[in-house]
Amino acid sequence: MKVAVSIDIGGTNTKLALVDQNYQLLRRSQLPTLGYGSVSSYLNTVFNHIRKLASGLDRNYEIEGIGIGTPCANTRTKMIEGAANISFLNDQPITTLFESEFGVPTQLINDGNAAALGEGIKGAAQGMSNYILITLGTGLGCGIVVEGKVAQGVRGMAGEFGHVIAQKGGRQCACGAKGCLETYTSASGLKRTVFELMADLDQESILRSISFEQMSAKQIYEAALKGDPIALKAFDFTGMILGEKLADLVTLFEPQAIFLTGGLASAADLFLEATIAGARKNVLPIYRSTIHILISSLAVNEAALYGAASLVFEHQKQVVL
Amino acid sequence: MKVAVSIDIGGTNTKLALVDQNYQLLRRSQLPTLGYGSVSSYLNTVFNHIRKLASGLDRNYEIEGIGIGTPCANTRTKMIEGAANISFLNDQPITTLFESEFGVPTQLINDGNAAALGEGIKGAAQGMSNYILITLGTGLGCGIVVEGKVAQGVRGMAGEFGHVIAQKGGRQCACGAKGCLETYTSASGLKRTVFELMADLDQESILRSISFEQMSAKQIYEAALKGDPIALKAFDFTGMILGEKLADLVTLFEPQAIFLTGGLASAADLFLEATIAGARKNVLPIYRSTIHILISSLAVNEAALYGAASLVFEHQKQVVL
């Protein structure tokens, strides 16, 4: 049985898995991404995790290749380029280093695109050929599947929906632009909205006792569950902005469904209604009946691991043909 | 030699062509779309045009099928649905009627998607697998090619870039929404901008002597060539808004190029610089070097005719396989 090593390099953790060609997740592992002092020290730790995972495999399993999902993956140069959170890996020939170490083909893909592929392989998008997966985490990730293929663009960097402009001249984004969607509709965007609302309104709120640095999306979520008016308004505003921009995606792609995943998506009860209302308001009327905004059926990060694994098996297929 | 009948049904004219399988345009014809009193009277006129075109063909040519590009084509039901300009054709089984009349398979496609396919077949997008074609006419049409396939969506209605929101709560669009891109970046949008500028500014302008009903994009173009400040500002504003929204397309698709076509595109000298500046300002910095906004190399409407023809030949291929 053929097996893929699947890796999802995030800003906080690096997740690994062994996935067989029936997309059964055999074994998993995880390590922090940062704090190693050097690229080689980080990579050696990843290599050790892979060896440990592989050592537990039966003899009838054979590792066919490695698939890596990362932010800012340039699939042409096979390097990470311009990543803010994992800048130590920028412009490093990481696929070559994996290939030297393990002697198997290694592919790179943007994490948002990997997650979208994974949702189609094992998640709620199975059988769909036109769908979109949005990851609402610290930032906003996205993968767009068109006629059965994930939109990768010239360098594999397509799908950066987090950086379409939601508000002209709006909030400063880490990317350098102003008003990017992810400055509103992400865990960090939600917090910024809470602070804006605390300034604008005079309603009491549990959140007024927490500093910007200390406030987490989880605290906002818990406040909302207790009926805190600022927290509830923040979720409502976040949902509406998201919906308004999802309308653009519906107008451009007419997808069968848009799936939400990531930490913030687990609080969808608090904002999904506003999202659907925002989308309905902004969409071309002929699309109104086709808006399907759903929650991903996979655990956060699993989708990206399945998607990264698919690079190995799809690559094999191409080679065979 | 196999031949396709290619039809482009526009709000003003219906264009027809015979196209051979090497995509040589053999013969062309044209008729007004409106003013027939009934669907069957219109269709009979189209049928007569086809018969006349076909009667001039050599015996070694054989008509394989018919491809029709129209606004609001639902490729699933094979009917036009919700079209404002050609509403008399809405919900009519037109492909069935063509098939009954000529006994060959008839396919439907959105005109913007047809034009995008055509640009790839005979135009400047040959050899590209990720590109976008924008038609700047009375409205704004669009076709998006992703990994070699035109994005059609669930019902074939994807790519309505003219109806993404350019300005929240902005200009009233015929579709019912407010602030749609085509209310700014189209021949009619340009005129609306001229009237807004005449209200806002006190500069003299040749255009102040022309009523809203009488003003054409051509008059604005000619005024701009004479240095009219309102006309020049209107083109500049149009270009900038277009660029700001093209930035979203670059961020979502990372295309090899975005092509402009249609009447307004022939005045690109007056707005392209503003378009590129608007796109550069709004795009994720990692994409800045990849912005290529170019003018289509095909005559207006030709692209859609080639694209509609490709439905016939591609359909044949699928049947053969």
C-alpha cells in the first residue's frame, strides 16, 4: 500500500501525518514551527518526526512521496516566498532538502488550496466540482475549486481571499495594504472590531476590562454566549462583512457551496445568519437562491493534510500517464 | 471539413458566423436582436441567416453543430434566464428549437465565458491556462479561465464580475443591487461619472451642453481627446475603479494576464494607466509584479464567436472519447 507523508506548516505548529492512498490517516504527529535558531535545526526536527512516524509502519506500506502545505507557497519555484509568520523558511529550497533526506518526490502547495482539496477528498465537498473553502483562523485562508481543479494561478499563489479589499482605506493589514478582508473576518479582526465598538458605543461589556494584548477570540466568544452586547455586535459585524465579500465569490464562481472552517467557524452560530444576510444583500439577484454557506465537516487542519497527501498520489498518477 | 455555426446574441445585434475546425472564420452575418414581435419570428430570421450562410459553403464542408453565446445562459437548463436586455428569450427552449430546425447538437454558453474561450483560441491568450477577459461595453462582461477551463459554476452563470460591489451603497444597478462595478466601469458608467463630476466641479466642459439621454461614450471620448477636463477626469476615475477591483481578481486567481476588450477598451489610452495604478495600490504586495493588464488582440465580438464555435468542436471531442 502506498503512503504519503503529509505536512502542514503553520505559523504556530507543524502538523504531520501518514496518509494511505485510500486517504486513511494512519499516524499523526506535531511540533512547534518556531524557536529552532536555524532552518536546518527545524528541518532536522521535522525529519526525525517523519522517521519516527514511518518506523511504526507495517512492511507492506511504502512511502511514495511528501506533500507540504504552507502559506505563500510558490509552486513554480517550489519555495515559500514572502511569508510573514514563518519568514525563516522564505526562499529556502525545502522540497529539495526533503528529497535529499528521504529520496522521494516532494511537492509544495498553498495551505488554503491544500485544505480545499482535502475538503473535496474527505469532507463535505465530496463529489462537488465547484466549491470554496474559507479558513477563519488568526488570518483568513481560502481555496477555490473550479471545474474540479483548485485555482492555483501562475505561481500557485491564487486564492488569497483574505487580501481582497473589504473596506477602502480601512484597517491596516500586515501585508501593507489597507482594508483587507482578514483585518475584519478573522480571530484578530474580530478583536479589532470589539475595540472599535467599545470606542463607538457606551454599552457595558465584560470585555472592557481586558487589554488589547490579552484579549482572545475565545474570550469574545464566551462573552457573546453570556449575552454581552459588544461581543454579540462584534460577531454580527464580522459575519456581515464576510457575507458581503462572499457575495463577490458567488458572483464570480457560482459555486455549489462555500464551506467555512478554522477556529472562528466553530462559533458560526453567532455570525452565520449575518453572513448569509450580507451575502444575499450584495449578490446579483439571479444567484440568491444558490447561496449555500456551510460548515466544513472535517476537523481543523485535517483538510490540509489530506490535500497535501493528494499531491503525492495525483503526482504519481500523472507520472504513470 | 467540419464547420460550426457560431451565434452571439447581444442586446442590440445577433452576430452569426461559420467557423471551421481550424477556427477559420468562413462567413459572417448579422441581424438586429429586437423588434420581431415574437420569439418564433426572431428565430425564423436567425434560421434564414444560417441557411443563407450555409448555402454558400463548398460540399466538403459539413455543419457539425451550433454554439450560442448569450447573456444569462443557464448551461444546465440550456435556457436564457433572467436576461434584462433580451427578456423575450428568457425561459425559451432555444437550443431545442435550433436542434429541431437543423438536426445538429446545439450548445449554450454565457457570452463573457465564450469570449474568454475565444481569446484563448485565436487571441492574445493563446497558450495561457490562467487568464481573464473583461468586456467593457454598455455593461461589463467577464470570463475567467482557471487551469485551462473557463469557470462556469453550477448553472454556467459564473463570471459576473460586472456585479461585484465596487462601492457599498453606491449607484443603483439594473440588477437591483447598489454599487455594482458595471455602474462605474462601462460605457454607461462612464457617462454617470461625467454627470457626477459636472455636479461636483465647476470646470467648464463641452459635455455640459449635452443631455443625459443624448450623451454617448463616443462624445466623452472625443471631448477627452480635445483635453476636456471633465472627460479626462471621468476616464481617470473609471480606470482607477476598474483597477481597484481587478486587484481582487489578481488576488483570487493570480492570472497570467487580464485582457480588456469591448468598445470602451479601444479608449484604453485614456484610462489604462489609472487602472494599473488602482490595481497596484489594492493588490497584495506579493502580486504587484504579476499584474499584466493588456488589450485583447481580437476585434470586439469575434472572440465570442470563436468561443461559441469551440463548444461544437469540444463537444464532438467528448462524444468521440
